[in-house]
Amino acid sequence: MLKVDIQNPLVSVIIPSYNYSRYIAEALESIIAQTYSNWECIVIDDGSTDNTKEVVSEYIKRDARINYVHQENRGLSAARNTGITYVTGKYIQLLDADDLIENKKLERQTEYLEEHPEVDILYGDVFFFTAINNNRPEIIKEVVGAQSGHISGKGKHVLHALLQTNIMVCNSPLFRQSVLKDVTPFDENLKSKEDLDFWMRCAAANKHFQFMPISGTLAFVRSHRDSMHRSNYLVTLGAIETVYNKAMNLIPEMNHRNFLITEMAIYEGLQGLACLHEKNIIIGWSFILRSSLKRLNFKLLVLAVFAPFISMQQRTYISTKLGNSIIVRFFKKSLA
């Protein structure tokens, strides 16, 4: 591991990977290309059965700042937690093996945190991309949901915002290692939404979040069918329910039951519409019915009937005619 430079503090980059050898080279290239040189990169191979080890080994030969750790398959949260046990840096950058960060991110976000000791977690803008062309990601669109409102602050203000939407994806922030003195790492019982749970607990611990769209600090999230966050509707649904239940214990004065029921109805409706759009009729309608049993929404039912058969333009038109209920807004954003 590298020594900490007082003038240029060490940044620890954690990259968990499970069978992502086809992507991890590009993730590593985005770290090597950083204008900030005082970093260490810890790749946690979570029991991959592909050639992840061989790919990473070639990069280790090129750059001694890259480290490789293998473990039995235990899931994304456990892989990140293993990485955390190896970090020696003052700041931590999370990066999934299929994603990227812009080349000035470590330099400029480290500089900002050094100049603003009151800030614990610094994040910026995020974009979806599909592939790299001429050394630049082919951007699809800004991530919907993440960065909603560009929230800054701490405590209940941030926690309430996180209950509405995950304000940032995992590779967007750079945060102080000292945060982990007061907040336990990722919940290994969660198979999805573990980052949302972690940020909620950071907010509950009164950690200061700061949104700052500094040039050169973009985070890029790859859009592809086998990405971690799209793997299983039912797993995601269960994880969201668990995360919301945990969050309610952090702010007990909120109306736990009504809030949870409303949010779960919204999420089940959203997932049902997404499934129907993909022609997954049985699972789609099971979500729609579960949502309707919690909170009957006739607009949702109308959208569900038409979802498998209409284009994006037609869906947008119908959504506009139906009004601006929260479920319709979520539907328009998620499937646009």
C-alpha cells in the first residue's frame, strides 16, 4: 500500500467485481487516467468464474498502485466491506467494475474536501452510458432519480430526501474514511439498495452531504442488461422494504405505516409497469395487483392495460393526460 502524502492525501478506490472481466479493464483505465496520482486501487474479486484475475494481473504489472484480493462469492456488500478493510487512504472512492469516473474526479473532489473540512461526503452529476467511443463514454442521459434536487446538508433534511429517492449512485461521491468511525459499513444481508441504506445511515449520523458539480468530476453508470442494479425485481422489492423499515427506526416521529405503505405501493406499481412494458405479463400484473391492494390507483391501472402495446411517445402522452400523480411521474422517468 502507498504512503499518505500530507500535501496530496491518499485516495482509496474500491472496485468489487463478480464475473465482469469484460468491463473491469475500462474501469481500471478510468482510474489510471486520473490527473491525481496519489491513489491506491483495491479490486475485490467476489468469487468470479471468468478471467477477472488474469485481466487485473496484467494491470498490476503496469501499475503497482493496483491491488487484487480474491474471496468466495458473498455478494456486493461483502465485497465492498472487504475492500474497506484494506483501505489506507484519507478518502474513499467506490466504483463498480462496469462503471467509470471522469479523469479529474479524484483531483478536484479531493481538493474540495481538503478546503472544506466540514463536508464528509461530496458528490456530483451522473450519466448513463452504453460504451466507450474515442476514449469517451457514449452518454445516453442523466441518471433519473439520482441527484434529484441536488441535495446538500445533513441530518433529517438529507434523510427525508433519501426516503424519496437515492440522491446519488455509488461512484458519484468521494467521502472521508473517518465517516466509517461512526457508520457501520454496508449491510451484507441486503442484496440490493445497500448503497441507499448506507447513505441513509450516514445522514442519520449527521454526516454532511454536499452536491458540487465540479467540471471533470462526472460519474458514469453503464447501462446493460446484466448490471447489478437490474438483476431481479423481487430481490430489489424486498431490499427496498427492508431499507425503508430500517429508515423509519432512524426517524421514529414519522408515520411509519402510512409512509411505508405508500412508498411500497409506488415502487410495486413502477416495477409492474416496467415488467408489462417488457412483455412479462404475469409478473407485471402481480406487481400491479399488489400495489393496488395497498393503494388503489385507477391511473396506474389504465397505464398497466396499455403499457405492453404503446411506444414511449404514446406513454408520455397518456401520462400527461392522466395527470401528475407521483406514480405517473416515476413511470415516465423510468421508461423514458
